[in-house]
Amino acid sequence: HIFEVYELLMRFGVGRKYQGFDQCAHAVYLSAEQPERLTLVTKWLYPDVAKQFGVSWTVIERNLRTVSRIAWENNRPLLEQLAGEEIPKIPSSSKFVRILAYHFLRSGDRAA
């Protein structure tokens, strides 16, 4: 469920006060449902999320970048655990979404 995505974002210290909270949750949800979206984030994933929220895809990318930074600063160990590797710098917005989506795919909970 999307609520599991919300819960994970909150574990990173990302609250609903951030515009990117719901946008990121939706991006992770869509990516867990259709992982191939992660191959064309600026052509497929971000535009679909942008359409849902009535903004441009560049706004989505910027807000996801903010969410990624907050998550990396607040709970880098959890992010690295989910990624299965050390993350020496703030992940790009697409890498962050990929890490979270793959977490749900691996756990068998497709965030649906």
C-alpha cells in the first residue's frame, strides 16, 4: 500500500510538510508497479507524477531531489541498507526513487 511508502519516507525524516512527500510516494508507487518506468524517468515517470499533481516534470525532479537530500542527511544508514551499498554522496532523485521502489519489489510488497 502507498501507506508503506509514506511510513518509509517518515523513517527518513521526510514529513508531509514537504511538497515532495506525496510526489515521491507516488513516484515510488508507480515504479514498484511498473519497474520499467525507471528506465525513462524524465520521459515517463516524472511526467506521469507531474500530471497527477498539476505541475511540470522539472518541479517533480526538484522536489524529489529535496526529499532525497533530507533522507540522506537524516538516515543515511537506512538508505545504504536499502541500497545494499555505501552511498558517498546525496543520490539523484531517480536513484533515490529506484532504491525505494526496489526495496518494495524485493520485499514482495509492490507498494500497491
